Amino acid sequence: MTRLADDNLMLLNEFDTMTAEAPSPAFLDEIRKSAVARFKAAGFPGPKDEQWRFTNISPITRGEFKLGALHEDLRVTNLAAQYSFGSDASSEIVLVNGFFSPKLSRIGKLPKGVIVSGFADAMTAHATLIETALAKYADISRNPFVALNTSFIRDGVFIFVPRNTTIEAPIHLIYVSTEEASQTVSHPRTLIIAEDNAELPVVESFVGASGVYLTNAVTEIVLGNDCRIDHCKLQQESLAAYHVATMQVRLGRQTQFVSHAITIGGKLTRNDLNCVMDGDAAYATLNGLVLIKGNQHCDNHTLLDHARPNCPSHELYKHVLADKSSAVFKGQILVRQIAQKTDSKQTSKSLLLSDDATMNSQPALEIYADDVKCTHGSTTGPVDEDMIFYLRSRGVGMEAARHLLTYAFAADVTRRIKIEPVRRRVEDFMANQHGLPQDLRINDLTSFDEAVTN
């Protein structure tokens, strides 16, 4: 870790002011104080830290970031509207620089007992419920950015779904970052609690205006037994922005959790997704898609923690890298001694569209049980020239052929997305990026995907 001198804590210079201006329950004060002490002691990750050695975060550590403020002006209104799902979402919550915006949000009509609220308001109305889960799962001792976020818990989103409740249309969370005169940082915090036999789709969209800023987000998802949760994350930040995020998920017995993580924007992105199967027969599916170019860098770390028996999990991450972009994938499957009958499969595939693009893939298995089926595989390579020749021989131009194969490669992930507005948005982005004519946007792309990646 990189230790920080007290006079160089640029990201903490407003901590005392914030805590004085935002009185909070005693339990939250203790959480904040513990977290800031941890961050001061550990500091940022250094280049020798194994979990960060392929990602240079010096632009963040050298930056003079100041806490952003809530804005609800025309530029923010337009930005939120641009990424809105409209009537396709049951609720749409907008946060600006980490602060809940009542003016721009729409709670919508939800089943009885469901709570969708800004974090600051929920701290007053639902403090007891929040205290049972907040900061109990995202570990400040393992990730300094989690400690930093926890130090600055002030606002965000709180979602609670009572037992035997189904929400059909997605709850859409839009995190907007704005361009300011100085570099800004936001620390949005999201807590989702679902009781037994709850079902809901959730989408988190991270967007921003042009300019340099840092988003440091933490989402904790705590699920009871027999739940069915579909979660999508769309990262579409400014191409000059830094995005660091941790999602910590706890699954109860027979709970099904599906995650789709899409990275499009950001100059530097680091995503940590940790999923603990803490009940018998819990089932986790983690899918990811990275589409970057230029000098963008994306670092995905995932952990599938099998803590109970009979828990299957499946993971598929795909990266498409153009120009001088770079990416990291470190996927760990952990099978604890008690977790017999585990069935886990992990696949990482990367498509390099340039000789200058680089990919570091590090699949890992850590198994302490003896009656398991666990596999992992990783492939990295360019577009198949034989397939380009095949398409060109049928009248498809060179660039269209390359773009079509790229589109097909990514479609193996996008067609698994069940939340329609998310799938549509990602497919439109790919088609627009690659300039595909409408008659080349085919639905059945399996054969092309197999040809590209085998």
C-alpha cells in the first residue's frame, strides 16, 4: 500500500467539514470513523500490491479531487433524460455527484412495503433496518476504495423489498457526475435488501458530462432465501473520468442472482464484484462485457465465493479492445471445505482489434472441498481472418466484415440480457460504434461467435 502523509490527504481534506455539516445516527458515525482510520493507515494500493499491479492508479492518487455537490440545472436534467428508460422502468432514481435528486427522480407505483429512497432520508426513517446491513458486507479492510467510500457515506440509494414481493419492471438508478471548475469526486452508496421470496430487476447506470472526475461507488446487495434478482450495471462515464466500484452480494438459500456488467466509458475503470453464496443451492451467474478503445483501461476482478453446498455458478466475461486500450480480468472461484457438490464454470474471452491492445487474464481456482466440478478457460486473440475472407467472398466489405464479427463476439453476452432497455442500449452502442447497416444486424450470431473465439 502507498502510505499517505497527513498533509497530502487530498481526498480526505473535507471529511471533518462533511461530518459536521451532516449529523447522522451514532452507528453511522462509528462506521465512518472506523473507515477513515483504516484508509489513513493503509493508503492507496501501490504497484507492488498483487490485486492492483496491472492498473496504474497514480492519476487518482495525484489528483486534487474535491467533493461534488448536488446540481439540478438544465445540463444535468438533459443528461439524466438522455439515459432515462422512461416508462420501461418502474422507478427511476437520479443521483447527482452522489446526492439523491428528488426533483429528477421518479419513485413510481411500487408494491406495498417496498422502499426506494435517498440514503440521507432513509437514515432517518429506516435507520434500524439500515443498521442491520450497512458496511457489514463490503469489507473496508480488503479494499481501500471501499474504506474511502465508507468514510464519506452521506447519500445514495436505499432499496428494501419485503418478503413475497415481485417487482416486474426494473428499478433504474442513474448516477450522474458533472463537470466542475475543479476535479470532483463522488462516493455514491447503494444498499439493497430483499427478504425471502422477493423478485426484482435493478439497473445501475453511471454517466457523466465530459471532463475529469472520480466516481468511487459501493453497492451492497443482501438477499434472503428463494429470491430472484437480475442486476445490470452500465458504465458510460466520460472518456476522461475515473471509475472505481465495488459490488458485494450475499445470497441466501436457493436464491438466484444474475449480473450483467457492461463497461463502455471511463479513462480508467476498476470493478470489483464479490458474490458470496451463503445458503444451500444458491445460484450465481456473472456476465460481463467490456468495449473500449483509445487509451482506455478496464480492470475487472470477480470473486465467486461458494460458502455452502450444492451451489452452481457460471461466469462469462468478454473484452473487445481497440487501439491502445488495455484490460485486466482476474476471476477467482473459491470453494470452501463445506461447499461440497459445487458446480462452477468460468470463461474469459478477449478480442484484440489492434496490435497495440493488451489483455491480462488471470482465472483462478481455490478449492478446499473434494466433491466438486470446477472449470475455467481463457482465450485472447485477433479477429479470425478466415471468417473475414468468408464474409468478403459473399459481398461484405472489409470493414463491415470486421465490425460484424466484433458485433457477433459481443452478442454472446448481450443476448443473455433479459432487461430489454439495457440490451437495446448496448446493442445500439455497438452498432453505432461499428457503423453497421441495419441489414447486417442479425439475431442468430452463434456461428460467428464460435468462429471468432475458437
